[in-house]
Amino acid sequence: MSKSTTSLAFLLAALSYFLLYSPPKPHYYHTLFLSASFSDNASIALNLRTLTRRPHIAGSVANAEAAAFVRSAFTSSSLKTHLVSYQVSLTYPLHRSLLLTPNASATPITFTLEQEDVGDNPYAEEVTPTFHGYAKSGNVSGPAVYANYGRVQDFAGLNVSGAVVVARYGKIYRGDIVRNAHRAGALGVVVYTDKRDYGGGGDECFPASKWMPPSGVQVGSVYNGLGDPTTPGWASVEGCERLSEEAVELSGDSPLIPSLPISAADAEVILKSIVGDVADGDVYPVGPGQGILNLSYIGETVIARIENVIGVIEGEEEPDRYVILGNHRDAWSFGAVDPNSGTAVLLEIAQRLDKLQRRGWKPRRTIIFCNWDAEEYALIGSTEWVEENREMLASRAVAYLNVDCAVSGPGFRASATPQLDELIKQAAQEVQDPDNTTQTVYDSWIGSSNSGVIGRLGDLTSDYASFVQHVGVPAADMRFGGGYPVYHSMYDDFTWMEKFGDPMFQRHVAMASVLGLVALRLADEEVLPFNYVSYATELMKSAEDLEKDNLGHGIDVSPLFKSIQDLYTSAQGIHIEKEGIKGALKARELNDRLMMAERALTDRDGLSGRTWYKHLVYGPAKYDEYGSESFPGIDDAIDNAKRVKTKNYWGLVQHEIWRVSRAITHASLVLKGVLR
Ligand SMILES: *[C@@H]1O[C@H](CO)[C@@H](O)[C@H](O)[C@H]1NC(C)=O
Ligand SMILES: *[C@@H]1O[C@H](CO)[C@@H](O)[C@H](O)[C@H]1NC(C)=O
Ligand SMILES: *[C@@H]1O[C@H](CO)[C@@H](O)[C@H](O)[C@H]1NC(C)=O
Ligand SMILES: *[C@@H]1O[C@H](CO)[C@@H](O)[C@H](O)[C@H]1NC(C)=O
Ligand SMILES: *[C@@H]1O[C@H](CO)[C@@H](O)[C@H](O)[C@H]1NC(C)=O
Ligand SMILES: *[C@@H]1O[C@H](CO)[C@@H](O)[C@H](O)[C@H]1NC(C)=O
């Protein structure tokens, strides 16, 4: 071949390349994201080991070091990274003592309140002494009275006036246990991990098995709100306005009596003094017996620096639309499950997206990685950030995807605002179950005891709360495994994870696949994969539950049903409209409606008497923060009406039903894009 024909051939080849070439579709990259060659369980394990080497409570030097590690990991995955720090109020224990006088003639027993270092962890010495975050300082004494799980019903008919309540963990938020005890007249509370709930029934415990050792203590916060208690509603930036300690105490979210978390072993001694002998059986008489408890807790309150680490991949076509992934970093001690399994998953996703970018992928929308601080105290890092960025998020956030305890065992679980239900299920169908090679995550989930049920986000359990409840951002939270026995104890460490939580780190890999795929589809698809038919269906169920309660007193639930029916119709309209969408601007206009429909469920006045909570469908129940309910405002009003029993109060129930109905109607109008 002559030289000229060679160059002609080259020219033709180049020309046809440019004419025929089209960049790969997002789907190609999404498949690549899930491929085995992209996942890396060894680096997940290594990252988790590094993050959990030392205890890293919020405000500590070790947690600042962990932040630096996350920052450098983000940077090496090509994220544009920055720190956002806040000055927030945290508490640490200064003095703790618990004394039991079993009877008038016995010598008092002093409990050591120490967890035994059963696993020979070289940094066990650095674990903060067991305490309750934001517990009230004080010295109290009184007869010990057993109050089971400390729920409202557990105090019914129980005289705890002047007593020190002994309650067990496991059914409600510990802050609500303390609040309920105070309302019932108790002077102080000790909360323990009962062997029946956390001990597995046998004698073996960690490190021989996954169960909580007898000296193990579940620590945790007893504050009933969220965000820095001294800056309610605004961000804790340097030099900002702050409430006084007295004002914080009056806010209604601070505990009003002292409390301490204790071990199963210590609780057994105390319970014996109440009933003489604790049988292995399930019935614990309640006392008071002869035992007197003297409880002393002195905490120090400090204004500490906390650090959120933020990493960004800018969107190619819609940089001002945000898909946000978040997880907290701070831990009560080593935090292998809670929260750093989530951090390891986040870093794995960042690493895979870096590989995708090297293959030419660019997200349509901006993806933001957030590693929060001080979640354990009161979801502080995320809440301050949401408060500081409220308007930016309200106008730009597409969705917030959370992982906290990402892996504690087998079995996928999810919670979400309902327009994301279908997307989560589809993502779970694309990923193989790490515990069963013959089926997908979805198949195992559907076949499990929770049979594919998706929880909701009305509680204050993790960092999604501010996004959903303050701003109305669609959100999801996912995990493998449910509650686990060493939760919030010093035994939640790397050894526990490696032996029991995820021996091959393949559950972490699968978590990164499902969560990452959800994020990718939200970031890349031209029309947002939101399904509001699921939302309407879910609301209909809640409305039917309300109707079943047969409230009487002339309460009419029909406005609610009518508004939900409208939403259903509007949502179906979107499905048809979606098919015919042509052009980026048209898609953008539709997407704005899909994004803003969730915002329409918020109300600027918020829940009655709890105005920070703007969402009228998802918010915490007043006396149980773990209890995720629909229509919290209606529930509160019913609670009040049942207590006060006047016509006026039933009128307020009707008012709350109207408020929710109006919000749902707003959502329909937004979806339809109708200007009335
Ligand atoms: C008092 O408590 C001690 C230690 O628990 C026990 O040995 C003793 O029998 C108790 N005495 C009475 C009168 O209950
Ligand atoms: C509470 O008790 C501790 C010792 O147990 C003591 O140091 C402290 O001063 C006491 N505080 C009050 C307010 O009595
Ligand atoms: C309830 O507690 C109060 C205060 O300790 C006490 O005076 C009263 O006798 C107790 N009542 C019962 C029934 O135990
Ligand atoms: C427990 O506190 C009470 C009331 O302050 C006090 O009378 C008693 O001596 C204390 N008991 C012990 C063992 O310190
Ligand atoms: C895996 O799933 C199949 C059903 O597809 C089931 O028959 C089998 O028992 C499962 N295996 C394990 C180890 O759970
Ligand atoms: C990663 O997974 C492979 C295959 O399941 C396994 O052999 C290996 O031990 C795992 N690595 C770690 C660090 O667990």
C-alpha cells in the first residue's frame, strides 16, 4: 500500500469513528459499577480497620484524625473535598457513682461501672466511661423500682414517686425512658441491657460469640431533640447566638432527672434486692423492695469543634441538582458497625465512582458525599449543615441517601419516603445476595421475615431526620442486618465485625452496590425515577388506619381520603407524561415538579408546638422518638384530646386532619404543575 492510500484509509476510519461514535449510555456505566472487578472488599476491610483503631467520640482528637483520614480517602477518589466545622455543645462524664444498699442491715455495694476488656483491645483504655449524653447532673437516692422497658404503659399503675427507676433497653429511645420516668415522678433512672434481649440465652458471649458480655453497657444520648441544643433552628457557626444552659433546660428536650446506663451484671444485683431472687424466668416483680439506690452523675458541658467532611462530584448537565449520600463518623467507642460500616461503604462507592470517571463517565447531576460528625449526641453535624444550607437544599436537593449501621449481619432492610420505594426494589434486584449465591438481595428480602417491607423516616434515629422532617427532601436509609447485641458498647469493634458482622466483607460490597446504584440512577436518569403512586398508596394505608380507630366525636376523615385520591390521579398522570418527554428543558421542568412534590408536604408553621418539624406526614411521635409514625400532628392532637376530653380538643384533631389534607393537595398541584 502506498503512503497516500494509508493516510486516506486512516482519514476514513477517523471520520467514521467521529460520525458513528456515541458515548456509552448511563446504563453501561451502571452495570460496570456493579461488576466484580469494580468492588473491593479488601479495601473496605482496611478502611474499616483504620477508622476503628481507636475510640473516636465526637469532639475528640481521635475523631479529628478519623476526619482527616476520610478527607484524604475522598481526595484520592477524586472528590472535591472540604471540611465544614461547627462549634457545638457536647457533654462528657466527670463523675459517676452508683451504690446499692440491699437492705437496712446490709453493707452498701459500690458498682465499678466498668466494661471488662474481654477482647484485649489495645485501645480499651481510651474508651469514654459509660454515661448518657446530655444526662442531667445530680445526686439522687431512693428505692429501686423496676419499670420493664420504660414505656408509657410500663409506668401505668406503677408508683415510682421518689424512686430510682430500673428499666431495660430495647423497645423505645432511651431519652424517652428517662422522660417517661420523670413524668411518673421518679428521681433518677438506670437503664440496662437485659440478657434476655442482648445475651442470646446461652453463656457464651463476645469474643466467643456475638452476644453482649455481662459487663457490657449500651451508652447513648438521652436528649429528646436534634441538633445542637444551644442553637435550635440555626447553625452553630463560630460566634453565633446561643441559648443559656437554663434556656436549654426549659426547651423541653433536655432530661430533667439524672440517669446512668448499666450492665446486665449490675442490674442483676439490683433486681435481686427488689425481689429477693431473680429467676431465669420472664417475670420480674416491680418493687419497691428493700434495695435503695444512690446515683450520682456529674457531667461537663463543653463547646467543641465538630467536622463534617464533604466531597463533591460536579454534575455535567445539571450541576445545581444534588444527589446527597451521607453517613456519620463519630462513635461512642470503636464504632465498627455504628457508624463506620457505613463510612466504609461510602468510601467504597467513592472509589468505584472514581473508576467510572476514569472510564469516561460523568454524572448528569451533582453527587455530594457527606461524612457527618456528632450524630450520636443529637444528629448534630447533619442538622447544623441542613439548617445552614436550608434554602439551597430546598431548591436543589433531589434526594438524601443515608447509611449508618450499614452492616451488622445478613438480611437487607430499607426505609424511605415512598416515591423511592420502587427504585430501591429495582436496585436490590440487580445485586446478588452476599449470603446466598442463588438469588438476589431482593429475593432474599422478599422471602425474609420483614418480606420487603420498607420502613418510613419519621423518627430521629439517624441523619436523614433533618433532610426529611425540616426541609422535605426525599430520602432513604439502608442496611444489612437489624439490631445487634453489642450496639453502643465498647465491643462494637473491628474484631466483632470480622468475626460476626461480616467475615468476608461481602455484605459491605453488596450494600455499596445497592446504595450506589440508587444514587447513580438518581444522578444520571434524564427523568427522575420517582414514583408518587407508591406515595399515594402508602398514605392511603395510613389514612385507613386512622379511620379504623373510629375516633367518634364527629371527626371526619374524608378530606384526607379526597386529597390522597387526587394525589393518586396526579401521580398516574406523571407516568403517562414521562413517556412522551422530549428535550432537556421539558425533562427539567418535570423533574422540578417531582422534586418539589415532597417539599409540598411540609408546612412553614410546622407541627403544632414543635415548629421545627415542618413535614406533616413524617415526624417523631411525641413520647417515642424511635416510633416512626404517619401524621404526627394528628396523632399528637388525638393524644391530647383523649387526655383532656373536651370538645375543643377534638376540634383540634379535625383541624390537624385538614392541615395534612391541604398539604397533600399542594403536592398534587405541584405534581400536575397547575397554577390555579
Ligand atoms: C440483706 O442483704 C444481704 C445482702 O444482699 C443478705 O445477705 C441478707 O440476707 C439481707 N437481709 C435481709 C434481712 O433481707
Ligand atoms: C454528689 O456526689 C459526689 C460524690 O458522690 C460529690 O462529689 C458531689 O459534690 C455531690 N454533688 C452534690 C450537688 O451534692
Ligand atoms: C408511692 O410513693 C410515695 C412516695 O414515695 C409514697 O408516699 C407512697 O406510699 C407510695 N405508694 C405506694 C402505694 O407504694
Ligand atoms: C444515699 O443517699 C442518702 C440520701 O442522701 C443518704 O442518707 C445515704 O447515706 C446514702 N447512702 C450511702 C450508702 O451513701
Ligand atoms: C438460597 O435461596 C434458595 C432459594 O432461591 C433457598 O432454597 C436456599 O435455601 C437459600 N440458601 C441459603 C444458604 O439460605
Ligand atoms: C474478600 O472476598 C473473598 C471472596 O469472597 C474472600 O476470599 C476474601 O477473604 C475477602 N477478603 C476479606 C478481607 O475479607
